[in-house]
Amino acid sequence: MPEFELTASPSPEELAVITDALSAFNNADVGPSDRRPLAVLIRDTDGKVTGGLSGFTAWGWLFTQMLYIPDTLRGTGIAGNILAKAEEEARARGCGGAWIDTFSPEALRVYLRQGYEIFGELKDFPEGRTRSFLRKGL
């Protein structure tokens, strides 16, 4: 019988075993993901990154993992511009859809204005908020 170990500090090598095995399984099951990183960076006048979007494309979808707009740029439409740049690149990579999630009411309004639609929600994640999952056809 296998043994189980619960840990809060797995090594990179231990995590790689899981990642590599799951990737091999998925490749055999549904084909290669063609996973590629994607970022749209905001730089200040000194060239320092102050925010932006990070995510990846895989299996014909863009997934935005993080989108951060510095306080001084919020409300200027920059989030929509950054999303549009990421979506343009995703289309160039052959993607037909995009998805993102948030528990920020402000970010939710931005994504809805950009044409995303809610396809799922988790209430009280975190407590007192709703985490919304959104998608958009490209």
C-alpha cells in the first residue's frame, strides 16, 4: 500500500514529478497543450515594471493569471488596453477563447465591460466576497 505524506514544503523536484506525470497523461489524453507564457508589462519612465498582465495560452485558450494596475493608473482604461493586447496575441497564437477569475468587484466590472461573461461563481471565496470566473470568445 502506498504511503502518504502531507507537507507544506515540497521540493521543486517532488512537484516536478507530479507536473511531468500529469502533463504526460494530458498529452496522451487530449494532445499537447502548446502552453506558452504571455505577459503585457507596464513600465515607468525609468523602465521599471510597475504592473501588467501575466498568464499563458494553452489548448487554444488564453488564461490571465494576474492583472495588476498601479493605483495611479486605475480608471484610465489601461486595464482594457492591456487585456486587448493579450487577446490580440492569443488570437495570433490560434486561441479561440479567454478566461480569467477575480474576487474584486472593481475588476469584475472591467472584465464585463471588455466583453467577458460570468460562467461560474464561488460564494465566500474569500469570506464576504464572490470569486467570479469569466470567459470571452476571441
